[in-house]
Amino acid sequence: MIKANLFRTTIFSGLAVFVITSMLTLSSCGLGGVKSAAIQTTLKKVAEEVNKSCPMTVDSETRLDNTLFKPESTLQYNYTLVNYEKADLNVDTLINNMRPNILNLIKTNPDLESLRKLDVTFEYSYRDKSGASVCQIVITPDDYKTK
């Protein structure tokens, strides 16, 4: 069974100071458009920093290949399930098992607090060992700000 904890806090440990510093910069932006542009720039830099450590083995079954900054305050994490072909997986079961754990991690990981304050949408894209798309799990601010 694929482990539910699909990424480690070490991915974000080096980013915490960077994001907090960027948040301080954002607080000085008075105009919505300027603030939005600053958030997009911050997220792009976060993706670039994470990518410096990629590809990264997360566990015996999962590799983080890269991250992408996407418009509308979205960070996409691209993973490979290194031991599986899509045909061997029950995708619905996979999503049902992983989504609550990913959501809990986003809600509770202190290293992600700054990104939560920016109302970032987190996308987790999974491919099988042959590169075929398996599934995508999207966690929005509405998801992680709900008790």
C-alpha cells in the first residue's frame, strides 16, 4: 500500500524563512493587484527553491519530481509512484486514502502556515512508473480553512 505521508517537512524547512520574509514584504503592498503580483512572485520562487532538491525520494514508493507554480496562487507537486503501473491501482481507493492525510498535513504543518495565509491551492499530481497520469488531488483554501 502506498504510504499516505507523501512528502516530508524537509521539503519545506528551507522555505519557511523565505516565505515568512516574503510575507513581510507583501504586508507593505497596499493595492490588491500589486499584492497579487507579489504573491505570484513568491510562489514562483517557492517552486524554484523546492525544485533545487528534485527529484527527491519521499519514501520507498514515491518520488517528488518537481513543483510548478501555476496562476491563481497554485503550487503543483508532481510525484511518481515508482513501484506501480496505473493498471495495478484502484485510483478511487488511492485518492480516498491519500486526500485526508494530505489535507491534514496542509492544515497542521507549521512550515506551511505562510502558504496557508497566502490562500495557496495545493495540487498533487501522480504518475505511475511509466509516466502515465494516475490522479490529481487538489486542496483549496476552502478545504484547509474548514474545521
